[in-house]
Amino acid sequence: MADQASMAGAGVGTRDRRRDRALIRAWLLAVIIMIVAMIVVGGATRLTDSGLSITEWRPIHGVIPPLNEAEWQEEFVKYQQIPQYQQLNKGMSLDAFKSIFWWEWAHRLLGRLIGVVFFVPFVLLWLTGRIERRLLAPLAGLFVLGGLQGAVGWWMVASGLVNRVDVSQYRLATHLLLACFILAATVWIRRGLAPADGDPRAKVLPLKGMATFLVVVVFFQIFLGGLVAGLDAGFTYNTWPLMDGSLIPAGVYEYEPAWRSVFEDVMTVQFDHRIVAYLLFVGAAVHAWQAIRLAPGSRATRRALHLLVLVLAQAALGITTLLMVVPIDVALAHQFGAAIVLIAAVSHRRALSDPIPVEG
């Protein structure tokens, strides 16, 4: 295999790297779309309480679902042994079990498919010399992170199989955050392979700091969203802009020690999610104004305005989700919106830097 790779790379100097990069960007776009779908399906498994319906981690054998009544009964019996069934779903019918099983199975299958869609083209592109040497480590790193995400997913599920009726909000938020980090890293690499946008570097350089800040805030907000989902905090305090009758509700941050409130108190978790949403909106508005002032008419300014519009739309979806008490379609649109805002923020920040140099 090494000999094949050397032979394929022998003509690197004569390759059309623009075509190679266009092919890699198309492949990574397909991976990005699948990761976003994975995030949304993951949200559906949480909203339908489906995540604990498969009580074993079988990376290979688990691809095949139950194929007959005996196999369905076997899976159902395993589910009946865990606290979620015994305390919440006692007496559930087999058909009802099947409905939650399929969500979790689809979530795991999609994860496996992402691995295949990433790994097979990666190997083929590498063997045919289309991947530049400086890209090998970052792309291989994405594959390693994907494998780690599978392990983290099982670590999360395992937290709900004993002594709990749901998964740990800490582990759920970690699982979501890692998925979004993989998404962001893929977007970052893909955008770095695009040609420069032509904006004057001197004008857009001052925008980097605020663009970086917005990416950090988006990640923090997604982590808080994972805690909200893990604690079912969206089903409480379903008013806006007031929360429990005031802008700052009484009882917030009252756990002892205080740090536990941030992770375990339903009121505080939802309050933090609201406050960071306001921070993200203000930051996006300030950044758009900054771009208009420093680089009027530039592509960077158009991206900053586009990001502001997406943040506004996401805020509207979040408020609607809250006021309607988390209907699954609106809630999934909100989760989808979070992924889109992250993609826009990361892509914008990456475009403010120079593209990855082409190997000669």
C-alpha cells in the first residue's frame, strides 16, 4: 500500500490541485451534511426518549436490526431490565418499543455510515495522490475524532442503564459538543481549501478577534443547549421575555456549591441558555456593524450580516420552542439551526485567514 501511495504521489508537481481540492471539498461537504443530519436525529432520539432502547454497544453486529418476532422480543426483554422501563414505561407494548428502537438504531446507523463515507473516499483520494501531505494529519484526525465520538455516545448511553431513567446531562452535553467540534473542524478544513475571497487583508484583519469570539460563544451556547436537553429544562418556565415572572428569576444559582446550579438546576440552566443567546445576538450585531464600518462592500461584511440573520432566526426558533413547550418539529428545527449557525460562524472566521497554501 505504501508503494502504491508513493507511486500515486510521484506526479504531485503535475497534478491540477484546484481540481483535487474541489473534489475534496465536495467530499467534505457530503460529510458535513451527514453530520448535521446526525445532530438532528440525535435530537430526535432525546425528544422521543429513545436513546436507551438499545442497551448494548455492538459496533459491527448492531448494523442488523431485529429481523423476526423472536429477535424483537429479545431486544424488548433487554430494555425491560433497565430503570427507564421499570419506572417510566412499565407495561409498554412491543409496538411502542419498536417506535423508540428505530430512532436509536437510525442514529447509530447514521454514525456508522458517516464513518464509511469518510474513510473510503479518504483512502481512495490518498492512494491516487489527490490529498496533499499537509492535509493527511488533519483529515486522519477527523476520522479518529469520529471513532472517539462513537465511544462517547456509548459512555453517554451507559449512564442511563443503571440507577437512572435517562442519560447524564453532563455526558449528553459532552456528546453534542464533540459532534459539533467535529462538524466545525470539517468546515474549517473545507473552507481552508477554498480560494481566497479577494477581500483586502488589511481591512478584514481587525474582524478576526470578534469572529473568533462568536465561534466560542456559539460552542458555549450549544453546550448549554445540551444541558437544557439533558435536564428537560425546556419544558419549564415557558414564558418569554420574563422567566418565572421576572427577567432574573428568584432562586437562580442557589445550589450548594454554586457551580452545581450551572449544570444541575433546571432554572439556572435555562436562564444561562437565555443569557448567552442575548450575548450571541449582541456580539453578532456588533460584529456586523464593525464589518460594515471597516470593510464596506466586502465578502466578509456580507458573511457577517448573514451570520446576524441566522442568529436572529435561531433566537426566534428558540423562543418558539419554549413558548410552545418543545413540540418535536420546532425543537428539531432549533437544533438544526444551531448547527447552521455554527457552520456559518466557523466558515466566516476561517475565510478571514489565508487559505491553506497549495503544495507545488
